Amino acid sequence: MRIVIPAYPAFNIYSNVANKTTALGPVCVATSVRELRNWDVEVIDENNFSLHGPRTEQGKVDHSLLQRLRSADVVGFYGGLTSTVPRLYELARFYKKEGVITVAGGQHFVEETMPEAFASGIDYIVRGEGEVTIQQLLLSLENGSDLKSVKGLAYYEGGKIIQTPPREPITDFEALPLPDFSLVRYARISIYPVERIRGCGMDCEFCTVKGKPRFASPERLLEQISNLVETRDARHFFIVDDLFGQQREETIRFCRMLFEYQRRINLRLDFTVQIRLDKAKDGELLSAMRKAGINTVAIGFESPIEEELQIMRKHIVPEEMIKMARVFQRFGFLVHGMFIFGYPLAEGVFSMPVAERVRRFRIFIRQARIDTVQVLLPVPLPGTELRQRLLRQNRIYPSGDVGWEYYDGNFPVFEPDPPVAAEDLQMAVQQIMGKFYRFRYFFLVVINVFAFPCLLFYLHRLRDGWKKWYRNWRNTLVRFGGWVLMKGWRKQYQQGDFVYKLERARGRLKGRQQ
Ligand code: B12
Ligand code: SF4
């Protein structure tokens, strides 16, 4: 079996990270397949694929050559990111033509998207967690036994879609093998994704992650980390739990164990986590995290506008947000702030000119002293309440014009609240990001480098001088790098045919409404 993580459709703010890491889900599923007696398995990550690996003349991963080198009987696809789904379907059609059985899993595949998947070369869809379902599916295919007994599966038979009963969410994580990253071929991984908690207790309208959180033990997470340090020389980790700090006492215990482990092996490791802003109220948790080497926190601020936060169901108010962001700063975390610009509100509830919204975002970002920011447009992802709301209002652009490849937060994919035009929202995001990531930071990087010897001279006098210098240097470098990224993105946008597609989609929506 080969599991493919399809390439991002275009250059994206995350492209840089994607070629240093990999998706954890497919590695977990592949590890599960590895346990089966008659099966051999590999993972191909198109976003992290060596330049020396088999590639076509256009630079894409050459699946035809891969298939000749190590022919797969079954190919699985990671459908965790909707924006990569057009590439997923392109590959599924290719493998289908080669006579290979195709299986897809991941967040994109819900009731709404199943028909298109079966029409695009997918034989089986695994719904929800894949570790157990894939084993049972492969065994059934091997023995020719009845697929109806495999829970969590969907397939097309006799002109209709069959869905077997849903599988219960995994609760006994200790029964699963540790994810085996050596199954990922042609990849160079320097940031390892690890996890302890699946699910999230919150209920944000735009998010696909739903369901009660389920926890593995701190010991298991430490085991994942120590295994990677000791077998793969890993140093950087992304704890992909949706909300770090759930099950507070166990999280603090984990942080203490992690600190002890690093002391024992005499190494400092580097961790990034995703956390809610209101964890700022928990000083004990934050200080345990810092001691454990958690250096970067990614926080979904989403918006500084109260009405937007309410409809998103973020359960937080803007006045508290700046204070809380600063607490993370004081503890020495690098804060990566994630924002959504132009969230659609219920009609007639509230209206604010785009220029005013831009101003509020800018002021907020400056006052909260966020180290790096990511401002994206709202994306009505399959399976979310936001999508259902906008579908009911007939605001989502038809997929024939604005396809899934545009669902990465960089493009408007639905009609914004009147009287705002989609183009204005996109321009506004560029304005906010453009103010943050600027060319002039190049000069500050240079100044910071020259300031380094002076820093050494005064180091004994400055409290935390080194840390301050590093933070400054790192942030100016990132902000200059961000400018380069944005320039590339703008060029790509201008050269692409999105503007034309948008015009057509709008026309079609209007036609439908009349
Ligand atoms: C880590 C992470 C990232 C990382 C790495 C992404 C990656 N996976 O490659 C980074 C930071 C790069 C990232 C970026 C983005 N992300 Co992200 N990310 C996550 C996060 C927090 C964890 C993913 C993870 O490892 N989960 C743990 C594993 C074990 O679960 P899993 O992936 O679901 O896998 C299981 C099943 O789905 C299934 N399965 C998965 N693949 C397969 C394959 C086969 C063959 C089978 C049988 C089964 C199977 O079995 C697995 C094991 O049980 C998820 C949230 C979440 N909880 O999943 C969001 C999530 C995947 N991200 C999301 C989004 C939207 C984005 C962005 C577009 C940013 C944005 N606008 O918010 C960008 C992507 C840029 C782009 N080009 O589109 C959405 C995706 C929803 C969707 N339908 O697209 C999610 C679900 C969060 C959300 N808000 O809803 N992300
Ligand atoms: S956005 Fe974050 S906090 Fe909200 S439901 Fe999703 S994972 Fe949970």
C-alpha cells in the first residue's frame, strides 16, 4: 500500500512549513498497515519530497515511475486539507487507470463530498479515524469477505452510496503502535508532528474539529518524542493537539516529565503548540510549558471585533485579548497569531466599512505585540456549520468556477456581507499582512547582526539581553521573509485566472438567486 499526501495547489503561507514536516494522520494509518502480516506500506508526501526523487518534467512527483519502482496494489490518499483535493482526484484517476484500488480518508470527506469523490476515481472512503478501519478493509479485500461488517466505511455499489455504521472514536491510544516516520519515503523531516489529545471541547462555527476530547497518557507522548530524538535525531516538534492544555493536571505533569527528560539527555528540544488565548489566566501551566521547551504558541485570535467573535462562538471579548496576549509575551513565548478577516455575519446584524475593519486589525496586532501573524479569509469547509449557513443563504460560489483548490484562506470563496465586494476583502488582507511583513525589515536584520557584538559586551549588564536580541533578530528576519513570500503570492495571484473565475461565479450566483 502507498499513502499519498497530495501537493498544495499553489504557493501558500504554509508551503515552507509543509516541506519540513509531514501530516501525522497518514503516518498513523500507514503504521497500522505495517502491523498486518501480508502488507508492506509506504507514505509519499508530495509537499516534502526530495528533489532527487522521481519527478516529471513539470517538477511534479512522478507516480508512474513510483509505480514502476514499487508497484502498489492499494493507494490511499490523505484528504485532510480541502485545498489539496483536486490534486487528490487527479492522482486517484491516474491510479484507477493503472488498475489500483483507491482509498481516501481525512476531514474533507463528509456526506456532501462523497458523490464527487466516487465520481473522481475513489473506491472507498474511510470516515473518521483510519487506524482500525484500514486494517479491516485490507483484510476484507484480501479474504473477499463482506465489506458491510467494516465500520466507518463508504463505497459505491449498485448505483448508490453505501455507508456502514460509524466507528466509535478511539479511546485506548496505548493499544496503537507509535507512528513510524521511517515509512515516509523521499522526505526530509525536521519538524515532527506528535499528539496526545484528539478532539476539542469548544465548538467554533467555522471549524471541522468536533467531538469530545480523548486523551492519551503523558507517558505515551513522551515516548513518541524520546523515540524520535533517539532514533531520528529529532529536535523540533509540533504538538498538533487542537488545544494544548486540555486536561490541565496531566498537561502540567507532561511538561514536568518533558523537562526532566531533556535534563537527563542534556539536550534542549523545541516545541510549538496550539493553545487558546484564555490559558493566559493559568500561570502555573504557562511556566511549566516554558520550562519544558515550548517556545512557540499558535493562537487563534480570529478577530478583534466583538460581533464577529460572537457569531464564531469564540467565547472571548476583545478587551481582554490584548492583556492576555501580553501575558504569553511576558512568559517568553513567541506568539503566532491566526486571524480571520471578514467573517460573514447574520444579515442586517452589523456592518462596518472595510477600512475600519483593517484599522481595528492593525491596531490590535500592534498593541498585542504578536510576533508573527497570519490573516486569512473565512473558508466554509465541508462539514462545518459555517458552510451550512452560507449554503442556505446561497452565497457560496459554484465549485465549477471557484473549486476546492481555492479553499486555503487566500481567496474569497463566497459572497461577503453586502455592500463589501470579494476583491475588497482580499485587498484588505494584503494590506494588513503588507504592513506587518515589509522590505524595510531587511535593514533591521542587518542592524541586529551588527548589534550582536555590542550585545555580547553589555550582556552581563542586560537582564535577559540575549533573549531580547534573539527575539528581535528572529522577528525582523521572519518579517523580511514574510515580505518575500507575499511578493511571490501576489505575483502568482495576478498571473492566475482567479479574477475571471470570480466574475463568472458571481454571475452564476446572481442567476440562481433570480
Ligand atoms: C497540524 C495541522 C496543520 C499543519 C500541518 C498540516 C498537514 N496535516 O499537513 C499546518 C500548520 C501546515 C496546517 C496548515 C493548514 N491547515 Co491545518 N491542521 C492541522 C491540525 C491541527 C492537526 C492535523 C493532525 O495531525 N491531526 C491528527 C491526525 C491523527 O488526525 P487526521 O489528520 O484527521 O488523520 C486521521 C483521519 O483523518 C484518517 N485519515 C487521514 N488521512 C488518511 C488517509 C487514509 C488513506 C485513510 C484510510 C485514513 C486517513 O485517519 C487518521 C488517523 O486517525 C488539524 C486539526 C485536526 N485535528 O486534524 C488542522 C486542519 C487539518 N487544518 C486545517 C486548515 C484549514 C489548514 C489551512 C488551510 C489553514 C487555515 N486556513 O486554517 C492550512 C493549509 C494550507 C493549505 N495549503 O491548504 C483544517 C482542514 C479542514 C479542511 N477540510 O481543509 C483542519 C482540520 C483544522 C480546522 N480548522 O478545521 N495545518
Ligand atoms: S477553532 Fe480551535 S478551539 Fe475552536 S473548535 Fe476548532 S480546534 Fe476547538
